[in-house]
Amino acid sequence: MFNQLFPKRIDNTYRGHKFALWLFGLIVLMKTAMSVNSIFLGHKIATSADGIPLDTFPPAAAGTIISMFAIWGLAHLMICLVCTLVLFRYRAMVPLMFAFLLLEHLGRKLVLHFLSVARSGTAPGSYVNLILLAAMIVGLVLSLWSRNAVLPAPEDA
């Protein structure tokens, strides 16, 4: 498992379950769309998906939040570009990228636990993030599950 998470050679040899590749591609596609939306539709995403009441903030504060959404979206877009490169050229890194995406997601949750954001009601984006979290966990497990696992031969007594 450790060798699959940190391969000695970074090539296009993938040893995990094939479904994990499809799941990885779907997650990267969803995160790319979320990133682009955060860059270009920051106000709409902040108010609708994340439930942040921007209209109650002073215009300068709302503008700052929208700018931060765009910067966050750009950072995620760069991560998605690396994930796309991994998916098409360096598949041996898929388990590590699943772990990286999972750690980033959980780290964001931890930061938001200590530095909360004012929201109006339950944000529908939290359900999407919960689905993504579950998909990343399943994908990581499946990507570490070797298709060609050889069981050791039983020892003669």
C-alpha cells in the first residue's frame, strides 16, 4: 500500500481498481467546474451555494469576499490541472493525488471549524462537499486496492 501511495517511479502504470480512475476523473471534473464558477460567478456561488449573506455586508467587504472566492477558485483550478495531468500521463500518482485532495478538503473543514463563516441557513454546497468527501475516501481506498495482488503461498508445516 505504501508503495502505491508513494511510487518509486512516476509513470503511467496504475495498479489500483479501474473504477477509482473514473471516480478520480469525475471528482476532478466537478472540482474544475466549481473552481471556474468561483472565479467567474463568485457572488452567485457565495450567496447561493455557500449561503453567505453578501447583500448584508458593506460593498467593500462583499467585494473582498468575492475576490477571495476568485483567488481560491484559481488555486483549485491549478490543483485540478495537476490532477488532469496525473490522470492522463502519470497514473501511478492517482492514489497520492486522492490523498492530497482528501487532506486539502479535511484541512479546509478544520480551518472552517475554528474560523467560522457567517451563513444564512444551511448551504446547499455543503451537501455537494459531503458527496465529494465520500467519493474521495472511496476513490482513495479503491486506488490503493491492487488489482494484481498476489497472495503469499501457504507455508508447509
